[in-house]
Amino acid sequence: MKLVSLKLAIFIAMSALTPLKNIEIYNQDERGGGAIIGINYPLKSDKEIAFCRNFITYSLQQRRNTYHYPKPQEFMEIDRFALFALFSKLTPDNLKVGILYKKGELLAPQRNKLHCLLRQDLGIANEIINKKIFFESRHLFNLSYEWEMFKPSSDYLRHELTELAHEFYPAPKEMIIAINNVCNLKCVMCELHNPELQKNHKNDFF
């Protein structure tokens, strides 16, 4: 379904930004210089279509890199995108590095080093280069290093997190439950395995 009739390039990637063969590009303006709009959103009713229109209109007015993903709270890290509008500060080489890593053609140390060198060449600040948490998703961070979060109305966000929750937070396809009364994982972050605390344990559960 065609959402807009505007002079811009539209990126439609229905699963993720990788691999590149899953991305279709529609350019309605041969002169270029427009925006890249990414849509990975369930357009099930006029309500969702209207929301996408509003997002695109807002983004074109602001002309800033903008993304949207429904979150229970804004500081939640995600690894997907629902909508994005890209205008400037593109880092396509970093996106290519991410794709090569996903395809198993780069090891993690190689990926990290290349990301760092590519961003240093662009004069990007160290605090951005050393970023560890990606509220916009790592995929979008690899596409550009600067993003603004789009904030829908509280009513519409409630609609996304309830009626559309299965689209954005699908349930596990498989669950394995082990009946056991002994915890032997010894997770390094678990204080219950702290040697000092173990002195006070009254049974062998831990």
C-alpha cells in the first residue's frame, strides 16, 4: 500500500536492515537529496496507516534522523526498528561491516576495530564511538550515529503495546522448563554465589 506521494527515497525492509538483498529502494525524485524512510510496521488498519503518515510528515518537517519503536519506557534498548527517517550523517560503511559480521565473514574483534576506525575517519566524537547502549538499535546506529526518538501520544503507544504487542514483542516459540531444586549456574553477577554471602546459606540450594 502506498502511504505517501512525496519526492523521497523510501527504504522498505520488512525484517531488518540485513541482508541487503531484502531491501527494496523506491526513488521518486531523480535529483536525489530527499530522505530515506524505513518501514517495518504492521499496517493492519487505517489507524496504523495514519500513524505512519504522521511519522513521515513529522520527519520531513523536522529533517532530523528520527526513529520509532514502541517501548514500555524510552531507555529500553532494542535490536529492531519499526520506523525510521534518515536525512544526514550517514555511515553506510559501518552498516556494511555489520552485515559482514552477521554473515559470519568478520569476527567480533575485527568488526569492533573497523567500526572504530571508520568513525574516527569521519571525526566522530569518542563518546559516540565508544557507545555501548543503542536505544535506536545497533542496526540504525550503524546507518547513522545521530538519532532522535519519535514520541507518539500515550493513547497510541498503549495501542501498540497492547493490541500490537505480538508484532513488536512476539512470544517465544519454544520454552524448556526443568524441574530442579538446585541452582548450579554460578552466574558471575549473582550475589548469592558471592563467597561471603555463601557463609550464611542454610541449605544446599545454592
